[in-house]
Amino acid sequence: MKDKFKEIFKDIRAKNECSLQNRAFKDEAAFRSRDEEADDMRSRFAVDRDRILYSGAYRRYHGKTQVFSFTNLIDEEMTNRNLHIAYVSQISRTIGKYLGLNTELIEAIALGHDLGHAPFGHDGEKALSQCCEAAGIGQFHHNIESLHIVDYISRKGRGLNLTFQVRDGIISHDGEVHNTVLMPDLTKSEADIQSYISSKKEGKNVQWMPATLEGCVVRITDTIAYIGQDIEDAIRYNILKRDELPAEVTKHLGNTNSQIIDTLIRSVIINSYDQDWIAFDEDTSAHLLELKRFNYKHIYTDDNVKKSNMIIYRTMSMMFEKYLEDIKKQNRSSKIFKHFLDHKASAYLEQFSPAEQVRDFIATMTDRYYNEEIKDYFLPWKW
């Protein structure tokens, strides 16, 4: 039976490979840092996808902010990190299908690209980064932490041993940087990734592209997935009205999330089909950049949004120092031991400093968990 199953899988795999265009990354070319026996039912990228999908870090997506902190406590239809991941996965696979790319590689990257996001989105990331710099371990960047999670934190500190191509796609996403054209860097190596990590932690501005067209698709899709949805959430949150959107932009892109997504997807497919790059056309890219600037001014830096996020900035350094002190004093009753360090392999404990362990613990928290820790810190309950 096993031999028959292998024969069926080999036949299906060959048919799938034939459907890929010649620029798609083939599963047979994928490699891991630690060799493994091939799975007789799944491709290498399907294995990676499933490892991410069933990880604890993936399950915690549901409890993490996308943009609007604390709103999920009163409105469960506001977008959270889990929904964003689903949108990126669906949109990027649609683009990949039209372009004849490897959708299993795309899906694995999409599902794993935000695993390292701290609680409370980008404001939580900035607050944690300030603490990390003060502790001498360099800046915190969620894409670097995402790779760190799959390499060193998952599976009790043993890591998921993902393929290089998925790992590269995870660390190479960057929805904050605006690109009209994404040209993959086909020569990248593990040494390049480690050099990039060191440079980013030092605060350097690094020009960085994914190693595959599939990674480029996920990176460009990250923006497609959030730009219009953030507008819909802002309207729902009553900090923006639809008729306030810039007229010239909406004329070109549309004024609803579905219209914006449709316009951007079509632009990517038309301008990337049978090409060595993933790209928007110039006009669409210019209007998208204008919409990003509009969102930054009217949503991300809105007084109501920033007011709620002040709690994060005021408490992050307190919690960071608390956990550092708990490690120093070996306070085994602390959550950093009970819920994190006591469940990590010796390789993790020996390789990373107390400050790095605190960084990793906080980065894995959901919004609710962080909130409860703050309440426990300021209002300890004694029986």
C-alpha cells in the first residue's frame, strides 16, 4: 500500500510541476539546514505550511492587534492579525495561480510572515524595540522575530527546520516599504540573511529583496491586504468617513476594500505575467503610495488610536525590566518561567541572553495576555 501511495503522489506531483511556469520555484530545489527524509504525501513546502499552521505561534495570531488596539474587546468584527494573515494567504495564492507560481511556497510564507509580531501591532513593536535597544540587544523587528520563532522558539526551542525559501520569504516581507517593482535576489544565502539581521538590529537601512518570485508575491500582497481593510476598520471605528478619502486616489483605485483589492491584484497580474519580477504599473503604484500616506496621517497617527496606544509605551519598559529581574533572581513563580522558559530546550536557554529571552517572551504574547500581566503587576491579588 505504501508503494502504491508513493506512486500516486509522484504522479500528482509531476502534474503539478508541469502547471508551473519556468520562473516558479520548484519544490525539488528546496533545501533545509538539517536534512530530513522526504514526506511521501506532501511536498517540502506543504510540510512547511503545515508546521506553521499547527504551531503555537500561529494559534496566537487570533489574539493580536492588527491596527486598533483594545477594540476587539468591544467589537469582534474589527480586523485582528489572524484575519490579516488569511487575507494575505488568499490574495497571494490568487496572484500566484494566475502567474503560474508555486502556491504551496506562497501559502507557507504568507502563513508565517507575521508570527513575530508583538502584542498591539506596530506600536507594540516600537515600544518593545526601545526596550531591546536599551538592553543592548539591538532593535526589534517583527520580520526578524518571525524567523527567530520558526528557527529557535517553536517546538520547545528546537525550531521547525523550515526550508530556506520559506524562511527567506518570512524575513523578506516588509509592508512598510513601498516598491513598484520587486525583483528577486536569486543569489541569496544563509550568510546574507544573518548579515541582514545584524544590520537591521543596528538600525541600518538595508536594501533587501526576497530570493523567489513567490516571496515577492507575498511581500507585495501584504500591502494589498491591509491598505483597504484598515480604511474599512477606521470607518467602523468612527475615526474616518468614506467621503474623506482622496478623490483622485479613489477614482483610480476605488473607495471600498473590495474595489481596492481588485484594482491592485489586476495591476500585479498584468504587469508581472511572464516576467522576472512582481510589479504594479506606475500609475497604480503612485496612487497606492498616496493612499498609504493618507492612512498614515488619518488612521495610524489619529489621536484616538495613539491615545489607546500610550498604555503600551508606558508599560512595556516596566514589564521588560520586571521579567529581567525575575530571571536574575530565578523567580520560578514568574510567568516567564512558568509559561515560557520552563518549556524550552537547553539549546535555547544556553544560546540566548536573559534580555533576548525577555524579548521573545513578550513578542509571543497576545494582547489579552499582556493586558492580564499588566493588571497582575499593578494590582496583584493575594489570597
